[in-house]
Amino acid sequence: MQADRQPRPARFPRFRARLFALAGGLCLAFASLAAAQEPSTPGVDPWAVYESTWFDTVGVADGLPHSTTTAIVQDKRGLIWIGTFGGLVRYDGYRMQVFGQEPDSYAGAVLPDSYVRALAPLDDGGLLIGTNAGGLVRFDPETMRFHVYPIGPGGTSDGKIFAIGRSHQRGIFWIATERGVDRLDVASGKITHESQTPLDAKGMVPRTFVVAEGKAGNVWAGVDDGLFVRKPGGHFRRVRSSDPVVDEILHDQVWALLEDSAGRLWVGTGQSGAVYIDARGQGHYVPGFSGKDSMARRRTVRAFHETPQGELWAATDGAGVVAYDFATGRVRSLAHDAAMPSSLPGDITRDIYQDTAGNLWVATELGAAHYDPHGRKVFSVLPSPLETHTLSNANVHAVFVDPRGRVWLGLGMGRIDVLDLAKGSMRHLQLGGEQAERDVQAFVVAPDGSIWAGAQGISRIDPDTFELKSSMIPSLDGRLILSMRREGNDILIGGYDGLFRYDTVSGKLIQMRHDEKDPKSLVGDQVRYIVRMPGAWWYATISGISISYDGEPGFVNLFHDPANPDSLPQDYTGSMAFDSHGRLWLGTFGGIAYLDHFNPRGPFRFGLVGAREGLPNTKINALLVDRNDRVWASMANGVAMVDTATHRVADLGIRDGLRIPSYIHRAAAEAPGGELMFGGLGGLTVVRPYWVAPAVGPARLAVTQVSVNDRPLPLREIPRDGGEMALSEHGRNLRVDFALLDFRAPMETHYAYRMDGTDTAWNEVPRGIPPSAIYTNLPSGTYTLRLRATMRGLDGRTVETSVRVVVTPRWYESPWTLLLGIALGVAAFFGLVYLRTLYLRRRAELLQAQVDARTRDLKAANERLDHLAGTDELTGSLNRRRFLEQAERVRQGAAADGIPFSVVLIDIDDFKSVNDTYGHLAGDTVIRETMRVISSMCRADDLAGRFGGEEFILCLPGALAEHALDITERVRHALGAMVMVHGDYRIRITVSAGVAMWRAPESLNSLLGRADDALYEAKNDGRNRTRIAGL
């Protein structure tokens, strides 16, 4: 909601063009003047301090062998490898293959040590792994085995590998170990010891945490007592700084090194944060990022990463991630927030990695978290009591922009948050009185400039001091306020009780309500939205729209007419907005309605953008039109964008940054910078309509694992796009796992597959199931397996890939074998015909005898089935169906000869406790014993059966109610005195009963109903008793 901002009315095109031209000229003139007076400064995003960095976490529940992750890389095929305290994981976004020390490690590949400290991808698709105690290991994708390099002479200096650094020379890697720096030539497998030589600096201790090679060929080593460098052709020397503060930091433990795009070397220390060394060798202190009082809080800086957005991320061992903005110098912390599940899962971070799709991965002690910096078309402002720029309540019921450009958010529990985008501040307000526990659903600027907030009643807020005053209109204190707008000195107020007009000068309050007898009255009493139109006010309700023309009494009402396709698509209406072409767009619970040619007096012939046009949900809560004539609509379960010219619909998703799933009716407004705000259940969603994500390569749909006869193929044999895989004559069962390797929104990506030659249509993979193509008993031949992934979002598209599958024929599937088989088949056919003839003659002789014998058996079986169909399996008594059949015969006989009969319903009291205490088998024993006692009390012509569960029924022909009561009481007392034995248990029960005597010409159902009422009365009177139904 914008302060006193109306939907854009239709304009004459020529006048509008001139107006825009004049405004554009003025803007250019002022811009030129400003540019001449002030130097240009880089733009600062006013939302930066409010935007939540949303992390998705891959944890133990997803298959990690240990929650503590230590290193993350991406291999040549695009899969993510994650090192943990408990092993190594290969991850495709859905599935994990776990490599550890145990014999059941994936594909039988066993690591010498499960504690992985460092990873480095190799050009052949393999991997270098540095372990805590098992030394350096190389993973071979062809053999699916680990090669362990020796420790000591001819191998690494020590079995504890801290880090692996890539050299600029192909196939060369630097290894940081407990006893110094090593150099590995991958091609030859040769390892040389590069530090601790006699010519190295004497103060350089062996324990090396990190090693890196710079662009100039310098080798930098971070050790236990500082930073050392070896220039080409030289030896390791201590790095010093003329700045004593920086020099002291450079003597701290050095755990992380990174040369950024500007040639600066960033140094992460054990307790002193991070500093950088420029190309001239000068050390620099960074406020907030350097020193023991930095945001790292004396925690070890374990890794760096420079993001394309111009930030340096530093992973710390206990303070989360500290981010430094190169352009602004701003330092911010990305840490775990217990009140915000989307925050970093843990603060102990050991590595940061950016994959080819742009995701930033952070290794934490509670899983591997990843954040998509490209999904910022949409972002969320979330609730948390632990931060200063987060919401004070989760649910945003109203969004309003005041004349100063401040954003007011009406929240649940009487809370209001005010975002001053210009100052980057957020103020939390709490309404008092009866409004303290109510949702704040409306704002308006009063004639005196104050802000009025509607919840249960109306409060006044001073826009300067934020002083609160409750009960501005005492007569409305008990009413829920849904909408407010100002007209001169009057405030129009919509609620559940109709429309109110309040005169702020005289204090007069007028109420207008719906009157069924008056067609010109308000169309409905629930007024949810008030809009100023040319020459009229429009009131959106849940019963339609009421139009009040200036100076005219009464309302003109618009509502849905099933017989008129041009009427409103649904009566539940809400927000409205004009585009630049004068088209009116209207949100309803039947879709987005629009008027191509708006005329204030009508006629109103509405078009519709609904499910047929691709709208994922037709319950529109709020809509806004951006400056490029695109409609953005919040729905019950998401946000959609509609192109006003083509009516093309795009459903926003996680790839766009949309995280809040559900939205609140009418809660929307445009921010001063053109951002669109939607209030939701869980926070505020902000859409940047004009933001364009950095260009990245297309997401790759890849085969990530292949199993033939349940045995995985080596990674090197997995086919790429357009590749081929061959199945031997013994391998006919195929499973192909595939995934879209952008790791951005796995639950929003829809997969399908088809095998040309076997499938007639695409096989859709159900959402939530890891995508796999599975085939069994494939015939020999050549097939094309097609794989498809469809992404959701503004840039949603479909990606396809295919691989050839060649199935080698078995020996008996050759053409000559087939011809021989046909010949043998023909011969066998004629032989079988002859033998069949002989056989049929013999069978004809026995047929009649068999028919007679089976007829007799069938008759006996039918009699047995009839008996079983009428018998209760547990007690052996009549079941409900057979009992009702025989009881109906008794009733018909009574109706014919006038002999009375009674029906008794008996129910075991508190039978559930028997089952809960002694078990269901004991319950079955109780039911059998109860039926046995009841049957023993019956006469020869009485009917007794199990009515269902723990309920039994008697039909007593010729018995008056008193006789039936006597029999029932005998049964009740017998059961009450009886101890039932089940195993070691001794069980006592009581029963309640209802007796009803038949009264002509009453139906059996009516009689049973009265007996059931009597039983219910017995239960209510305390159980263990009998009651007779009234006649």
C-alpha cells in the first residue's frame, strides 16, 4: 500500500506522451546539474541490511556420514564432493555415495582415514584427499579405488595433511603437512619436501596449515608462527610489515591464504582476523576485519573466497562467515541464528567453495550449507529477535509506504515495524490496549500527517517521535479494521461490519452496511480494500465490488454472474491497479480479472487470466503492476508474474529467490525504488522487478551414476551428453541416476525420462523422489535414453540430454538361432496337435464323471460358504448381517401373529483399556468369553450375535421388556463376577446394556435405535447397568 497513492487511471496517449517527455527532460536537466556538482559514487542497495542470506543445508538426514564438514569441491563432471569427520561424500543434489574406512564403503573403495581435511579436484575427474592421519590419497575414477601415497621418504612429510594448493603448473600441487611443505607431481606420483631446508628462515616451524602459489610464482606458506614466502629460485623467508600492528598479526598462526582478482594476498590468522598484502608487499589493516576485536572474534580464519558480487567471504572457526565488501568497506557477519532456520546451520566453518552454477558452499559443523547469490530477483525479510534488521513478528498483514518513503509493516500481535530505507534502520513498535494481541491490517495518513494503524480499533502514531495513542475512534475499539483510505478530512474505514466514514474535524461517524432489500446498498459487509478511481470510490468486498460515484447516493454493485461470462470471475475481490495503457487489473479468488478499456461508468466487461492461462493458483491475495507493465500477484501458495500484453504467466520459485510459500490478502505495496513488497506468513517478500542476475552457463543435466544388475559402473564409464554405454549379454537390468547439476532448487525441478524403442511416452518422476530411469530385462538392441529436467521460475526452461544404450544379444537371440527356433516350433506344433487329439479322446471319457463329482463338491462348498458368511470368525456366533436377517424374520412373524419380542444391545465397558493394558490377544479372549456367557443364558429359539467390536446383540422372541431385562441382568451379573484368564493375566470386566421391546408396526432399524439409546443412557449413568428404552 502506498501512502495516498491511487491506481494509475487511464490517460489519453498523446497527453501522457507529452507529460512523460516533459518529466524526462526535467529529470535529465536535474541529473546533469547534480552530476556537475557532485562526484559519482557507487550505488548502495538500500535493502542490503534487511535482505536475508538464505542457506539450504545438506546434513546427516540427507546422507552425510558425519555432521561436521571440512572441505567442499566440485569435480570435472559437476558433482560436489564433501569431506567430513566421518568420510568423503559424492553428491549430485539428491543422492550421496559415501566413502569411508568401513568395508561397506561405496563400491568397496576404502579410505585410510575417515577424517578428511582437504580436497582438490583433478583434471581426469579424480580427486586428491588430505586426511587427518592417513596421509595424502588420490581417488581414481576409472578403478573406483583410492591410492594412498607413502608417508616419509619418497612420500609426504607427515600423515596429517592440513591443506592442498594448486600450482600454476599443470598437474603440480602443494601440500601443507604437520612437518612442512611438500610438492606433488600427479603425473609421476613424485613427492618432494620443499621446506625445512638449511637455507630457509630459521624461525619457520615445520607445522604448516596452508600453502598457496601466487600469480607471480611466489609460494606462500602459513605456519604455526606466521607467514613465510618463497620467491622463484629462492628460499622461505618471513613476511614482515612496516606497520607494527600488521606485523604482529603476521606473526600469529596463519590458516588461510587467497590472492584476489586485484592481486592482493589475504591472510587469515588464528586469533587476529585477516589482513592483506598488496602487490608492493605492503600489509594493510582492515577495520572490522582485522585484529582481535574484529567480527571474527578471535576465531581462526580457516578459508577465503572472493565472490563475483565483490565480497570477500572468510570462514571462521566459531564466528560463522565474515563478509567484507570491497567497494563499500562494509563488514557483515553471516552466523547461525537459532530463530531463523535459513541462516547458516553452524558457526564453526572450515571451507568456502563456489560451484559452476554460482552457489556458495560453506562447510560447517552441522552440515554443508549453500547459498545462491544469483537468486536475488526475490528476497525475504525474515523475523528474528536476535538481529536488529529483522522483523519482530513472522506474519506481515499490511504493507504501507508513507510520504517520506518509509515502509510500515503491520504484523501480528499488535506489532509494527518501520523500515527507513534511506537510513538503513528498522524501528519496532508495539500497539497497546485491545490492539496489542491483534493483527495490524491497515494504515493511512491522517489529515494532520500522523499515521493511523487499524487492528482492533484504530491507533495514532506520530511520524516523527513514533508516540502511540490508542483508541482514536472509541466506537470502533471493538471492531477489526481491514482497510482505510483518506478523502479530504474524512477517513474511509472498511471492516467486517461494513463501511465507515469518519469526519476528523467534527468526529462524526457514519456506517454503511449491506441491505438485502436495497439493491443500491453496499454489496457486502466485509470491506477488504478501498481504491480511489476517476470520479468514484471502489470498495472491494468478499461479495463483489461496490462503486460510489462522487455526489451520487447509493452504490453500483459488481458481482459474479454465472450466466454472464463478462462479469467478475469471483465475488471475493481485493487489490486493483492500472498499467500504463489504462488497463485495470483486479485480484479475485477466481484469478486475475482485467478491463482492457476502462470507463468509469462502464460497461465493465472483465477478461480473466486463470488456470487455463497457466496461473498456478487462482486465489489472488494481492497484485501490483511494475513500471514495465508486468502484473505481480501473490497467491495462496506463491507469487506469479503476468505479462499484461501477452498474458504469459511465470511462476516464481526458489531459483528466483522466492522462499515464503503463503501470502496474506491485500498485503502489498511498491517501495520507493520500484521494488514490490508482499506480506506473507513467515516474513516479507521483496521482488526486484528490474534486477538481472549475472550471466552463468546453462545448467547441465547429467548422468551421475549407472548400475547394471545392481553393480555400479566406474565413474569414468558413466556416459556424458550424447555418449554411449554398452550392456553385456548378462547385463539386462539398468538403473541410470541423473540430476540437474545446479544444486539450486531440487524439489522444484521436475524430471522425466523415456527410452526410444520401449516407452511410448515420457515417464514422469514423482516430486520428492531422486530422479532415476530404471529398466529390467531389456531386449538386445540399440536404444536412445532421453532425460529431461524442467525448472520453475521466471527463467524456467526445460533441459534435455540423451545417451545411447547398446544391449549385446545373447547367443540364442541371433538370427540363425531365431530361424532354427521357428522350424522347431512348426514341427513341435504338428506333433502337439496329434498328441492333443489322443489326449482329448481320453479326456472325453473322464469328463462326465468329473462333472458329476464337481457338482456334488460345489453344492457342499456353497453350503459351507453360506454358513461361514453368517458366522463371526472370532466368537463363532452370528455375525451382524446374518443376525439382522434372522431378526427381521422374527419381526415379520411378530407383525403377523402379534407375539412380542425384545432386542438387547450389550457393550463391554472401557474395552479400550483392556486392549491397551493386556494387548489385543487378551481383548480377543475377553470377547470370546463374553459371547460364551451370553449364549449360555439364551433359550433355544433366542438369537445371539456379535454386533461389532465389543458390542453384542440378543433377539428374544416372545419376551416382554421385563423378561428381557431379567435375562440381561443375569448375563451382566455373571460377567461381572467372572475372572477371565489370558496367560498370566486375570481380567475382570463389566458390561452395560440397553433393552427395547418391539412395538407394532415398528421397523427393525427403529427398534435397534431405541435399544442403542438405552445403551447410551446406561453408559452415561455410570456403566455396569441396564436400561430399558421407553415405548
